Amino acid sequence: MILQIFCSRLIFIDWLQNHLLPCPFKYLTGVDCPGCGFQRSVIQLVQGNFHNSLSLYPATIPLLLFFTYGIADNFFKLDTSKNTIKKTFFIVNGSIILISYGLKLWGLYEHYKMPA
């Protein structure tokens, strides 16, 4: 039984790696979008590689927590005080995404600087 679960997990991860959705923004511009890396990061997280997951897309774990909380809130009405928890999650996730995207772009264009 455990061997079947392990093998099916490997087959599922292999299938995911071979069926990643292409990014239309990157296809058109050649530059990563703010969401590029999320799919690969989730695959690394499923495989148990937390460090690789965070290095590929730092907002993966907070986003998954946000989505999980949103689904739970929809069923159990957890956040009754004007959605303050959702707003906090949203602000934190947005900040992580924008800061990591800015750092990614800064590192991407750092080598284009003219020598002094």
C-alpha cells in the first residue's frame, strides 16, 4: 500500500513537471512576470524541498495559506470582523510578491549597467 502511494506520488510529480502552464507575459516580453516560478515552487514544496521552494518563489507558502484560509472561511465563516484577517493576508502576500519581483528584476538587469 505504501509503495503504491509512493509510486503514484512520483508519477503525479513527474506529470506535473511535464505539464507546466507557459507564461504568456514571459512569452511576449521575455521578462518574468510577478507569478513566474509559482508552479515550480509548488512542485518543490510537494517534494519536500522547502529551501528550493522559497528560492523559486518566496510567496508560495503564504499564498497557499491564504487560499486555504479563504476556502475555510467560505465554509465556516471564520472572519466576521470586516475581513481583517483576509486583508492582512492580502497585504502581506502582495508585499512579499512585489518585493521579491523587484529583487528579481534588479538582479536581472544588474549586469546591463555600463562600466564606469
